[in-house]
Amino acid sequence: MTSYPLHIKGAKSTGEFIEIKCPFDGSLVAKVEKPDEAALAKALDNAHASFHSTMRTMPAHQRAKILYRAAELMGDHHEDLAQTI
């Protein structure tokens, strides 16, 4: 069985894992490391910093193109997204 540790830059390992089970037969698929509050805060800080450093240098037309493509993909896969939610 595969175990996935945290991959959050600057976050410390918690050593706690969550079992991921198949919804169809209940079989164990994998284990993923459970982040603590500090790891989640670090992930949000990293995402915020990355977003702002990228967005400062990206022209508005490029940002719009990305958002339109994301909306298009969501529209194309709305059934899958609804089922996942």
C-alpha cells in the first residue's frame, strides 16, 4: 500500500496518516499524511506568495485566458465535478 507524506515547503511532518478507502468496496487505497494547523497555514502562505509573485508579472490578457480556459474545462466536465462534490 502506498503512503503519501506531506509535500508542503517549510511544513513539518505530523507523522499522522489518514486511510483512504475505495467508496465502492471499502478496500484500502492509500494513506496520506494528515496536516496539522501549522502545516495548513504554511500551505496557504506558500500559495499566497506564489500567486502574488506570478500575478505581478503576468499580463491581464494572460490571466483572463487562464480563467476562461478554467471555466471552459469546468463546463465541459460539470457532471464529473457535480458527482465528485
